[in-house]
Amino acid sequence: MTQSDCSCTVEKCDIFDFMAKYVGLSVLHPGGFESTTKLIDKCRISSNSRVLDIACGKGTTSILLARKHQCRVIGIDINEELIEEARKLAKKHKVDHLVEFQMGDATNLSFQDDEFDATIAQAMLVLIDNKDKVVKEALRVLKPEGKAGWIELTWQKQPSDEFMKQVSEVICAYCMLNVRLINGWNDLFIKSGATKLETEIFPMHFNGFKGMIKDEGFKNSIRVIKKFISDSKVRKRMTTMNKFFKLHENIFGYGIYSMGK
């Protein structure tokens, strides 16, 4: 989801990079595949849909769409390594005839107006400075009757200054400094041209290894568990993060936002 940073270390890199690079998780957005399923339903995606998956990462959602709905999907990401992994994963799941992965900039999409029945993005606006440009681009390439859908980290209530300080200093989740309340996200979408905006916020439940197995599958979950056991630095940071999240479950949440153009 983000560009690789050679200076990133297990103790200090931002939370998404840590979970992908050092822990080895492939499903990084809040709510996991359960939230993705809700997003797909809101965007009315079917076998006839042509879908753009923005900031697709390793392609897990694009592949899920192709396998479950037999629709055509283009996944874009700015990270070349992730795109290569996504292509390999699509071949492994035998959906490479339905899914195409390419490098792309979410602020300047290389597609014509009105190309897609649905555009989706998950936990990527918190990583982008020019958020309104990303939303405008996602709406530009959307067909007049299409749906754009977003899953974004969303505070359930206004966090304190001390909490925000701990977010960066305790768990190194710098991207979370960009998280908004639901009204803040709604304002962004509306100002960027969204119509018929529908929003829903959900609490974030941290189900540990049980939830991970549900999203990652047994094989990758075992790999992550071995990493947790064998790598003391990974274990220390994951333990610190889990304690912090559970302590503040009343603040952490995510929203599902769907809209037209």
C-alpha cells in the first residue's frame, strides 16, 4: 500500500508497513474480509461489473471479487513489488483471466471518464496527503450510475491530545494522525463531488489469531504465528499494539462509505 522505505525498522516503521513487511499479513484494512463483503454489497457489484480496486496492495480484494462474483477487476498500486505479488497470487487462484494488476497513481488515474461500474478503496486515504484529488479521480472514472466505495479508519469519538501523542510514540501508527471522525470523512467526500452518500461506522474488534485465520487462511496464519514466536522484536511490538488497541476499543473504528458521482 505504501512505498517501501529502506530505513524502515521493525521497531519504528508505520503500522501498515510493519504488518505487511515484518509480520507478513496480506489483509491490512480494518474489519478484514467481513468489511470488504459489506463494501461489495453496497457497491452492487455483480458478474457484469467492471471494478477498479485503488491501492490494491497484494491484490487480495481484487482476487476475492473475481472468485466470488466472476467480474472483471483492475487493481492499481504505486508499489511495484506489491503488484508483482498480486499477479502471482491471481495466477495461483486461477483468476488472472479476470484480474489485471498495474502500477498507478491514485491522484492521476490513467483511465477515461465513466469507465467503471464500481471503484473501491480500503484504508488508503489516511496514507495520502491529497485526499480530495484521490476521491475526485475515483468519481471521474465511475459510470454515471456506478458506485464508489471506501473503507476508512474512523474514530468513534473525538480522541484526546494524549491519545494522539501515544498513537505515534507508543505504537508508531503515524498514518492514524490522518484519521477523521465520520463527519470529517463525509465532508471530504461531499466537497469532492460525491452524491447520494451513505455512511456507516463500525467498532473495531481485535480478535487476535482467531480473526487472523479467518482473513489470512491457515497457512499464512501459521507463518505469522511462527514469526511471532521466533522474532522477539516482532513479538514485542505486536504485544504493545494489541494492548493499546484493546485499551482504546471505544475510540478505534472504521467507516464504510458508498456514493455516486
